[in-house]
Amino acid sequence: MRILSIMGSPRKEGNTSVLLETFLEGVQSNQKKTKITIVNPTEENINPCMGCNACKGGSPRTCVIEDDMTKYYEHLNLADVIVLATPVYWFNLSSQIKKFIDRMYGLDFKSFPTGKKLVLLMSFGDHDMVSSGAINISNSLKQLANFLGMEFAYECGLSSNASEENKKKALAEIKEMGQTLLV
């Protein structure tokens, strides 16, 4: 199995990092042979999509922007599971993960393998997924998964305002989801 994880937070020790690390620990505890690639767009040279549509009409059907995103198209095609981890910024995705997702437009949708799983992990500062805006991210990525023929397998939103007890409970659930995702 192959997992491609995209870390959408610039904070290496933040809540989103903890969510992603916990989920991947769960995966690795039951799936020792799983190959995990973690992309941190903050540390990569990934430019925004120009909307030029060269990837949709050219030959070959590839993005014309030459930057670090080029190496991740193959990872996207080969991955069995794509994990998107993002903090909620202004009721939506962080700009760091958004540019990665926008550049997924450069994929050849006609040959993109279907049946992959999509996992969404979110951290936010309000009390729930609606008031924080996390629901906007969830709805958007459910549509993206549907368009690409992916299964929207799991989502978790964790408030930084949650009690320590509730955070521990949520992290235990996230780890368990990682353990059972590929079984």
C-alpha cells in the first residue's frame, strides 16, 4: 500500500501535525509494509496553478509549470490513500495545502486511477466543524473525491478549544482509524 500525505500547516509542532502523525502511527502499527510519503508544501517550491489549461489540451497532458509539484504527480497516481491535513484558515483550507490541491488540476483525469481513498484531517480554533468553517473544507473535498472517483473514507476535525480529555479521546479515534483504514 502507498499513502501520500499532504501537510497543510507551516507549524511543524502544531495541532495539524499531531493529527497527521497520530493517524500515520496508527497505519504503521498495523501495516508495516505501507510506503508513506509526506509532502509539506511550505518546504517545497510549488507555484500556484495558472489556469492555462495546457495540461488538458497538450500532448502529453502535463502541467507546464516546472517546479517541485512535478515529482508529486506520480505519487498521486500511485497512492492508494491520499491524506490531506490542514488547519482551518478563514473558514477554508490553508493556502499551503490549497496550492497543492489546485495543482492537482494538472493530473490527466481520464487516466487517473479510481478507487483511491481520501482522508481529511483538520484542526480549528472554534467549537465545532460548522462554526469553524471546517464544514466548507469537508464539502469541497467530498466533491473533489467524487469527481476523481475516490472514496471519501474518513474525516476528523479537532478543535484546539477541546478539553484535554476530549483531545485524547479524538487522537485515540484517529489512531484507530489509521489502524483499520487498510484492513
